Amino acid sequence: MTLLEFVKHFRVTGAGWYWIVWFFGGFGIYEGWGLLFNTQDTLSWQFWGLEQINFSDPTDFADWTPVHWVIAVILLVFVVWLGAHLILGVWR
């Protein structure tokens, strides 16, 4: 089976190729580079930097500000939605 036949087998649309290239190319390469060479370039570092606070212990919830709680809840809802959406096909 050639590479072209393999790709055609999955019937990926133009929008599908966009998401594949974005995830593995745009996000994956940059995130991987950050994990290997500079952790301050990772997505998680950027989320923690939104408040410009350096938490010595991120699990000490008493130190969390209201803004941090809002960010955490929004991110948790998004991750639950994305997991149910992609894995279980819910809300398609």
C-alpha cells in the first residue's frame, strides 16, 4: 500500500487535515521544543503565567486567587467537554 492509498483510506477532509497539521505541527512541535529546551515556552507555563504569580506549591488551594479559580474551572470544563467530545462522540 502506498502512502497516498493509506491517506485516501481514511477519507480525511480539508478541515481534517487542518486539525491534524495544527495539532502535530503547530502545537506538537512547539510544545515538544519547549518541554525539551525551555519549559517557559510550554502551554502550561503560559496558563500559570496569566496571573504573574509564582506559586511555590500549586496544590495549596488557599493561595489561589479568584481569577485562578475561574481559569481552573473553565479549563476543567473544557477538558471534560473535549474528552467526551473526542473519545465518546458526545455533543458532535
